[in-house]
Amino acid sequence: MLNPALGYLVTMLGARLDKARREEGASAVEWVVIAAVLVTVCGIIGVILTNALQGEANEIGNNIQNP
């Protein structure tokens, strides 16, 4: 390098760029984990609601057939 300040600037920018790449990768993994948890929770809630509604629907159907 011709100028020590320029060498320092290049080194610092390279380090910041590497850090940003690592943080972005970690951020992507975090988003995947969050999405997986949300999908799982929604699936569990869906199963619970389906079972509850199906039980009520069966009860209503039985009451209509046998008043």
C-alpha cells in the first residue's frame, strides 16, 4: 500500500464486510427457526380447533336426527 491510512481503511472495511456477512447468515437462520416455531404452533392450534369443532358438529347433527 502506498498510504498506511488507506491500508487501514481497506482492512477495516473488509472486517466490517465479513462481520455483516456472518450476522446476515445468523439472521437468516433465526428467521427460519422463528418461522418453523410459528408453523408448528399454528398446526397445533388448527388440530385443537378442528377436534373441538368436529365434536360440536357431531353433537348438533345427533340432536337434529334425534330431537
